[in-house]
Amino acid sequence: MHQSVVLLFDLDGTLVDSALTIAAALTDLSRSRGGGPIEVAPVRSLVSRGAAVLVRETLGPLARD
């Protein structure tokens, strides 16, 4: 018998509100580059625009390092 595996990624919050976790991960990255914490509100508004936009907009100049 063959089993199928299905993976579902829902990063825009339709099924799972992942904004807090994403903001925490971005905060870790920001702090590792000498920056400060990343607020959840911008993450919520940017997450559906893709990872590149999310990182660039939340980290600003720190995203280029």
C-alpha cells in the first residue's frame, strides 16, 4: 500500500497565525546583526508579500549584510 504525505505551509496567517514566530526569528536575526527587536504588526502586513520583501522591509539595512 502506498502512503501519501502532504505538507502544508501557511505563512500568511490564513490557517495558522505564525506572525509571532516569524517576528521572533527576525528579531534573532536582527540582534545577531546588531539591530533591535522586530515588531509583530509589520510582519503581519508584509508576510503575504514573500520572504524577500518581509526580510528587506523589517530588517532594513541589516538585510543587506
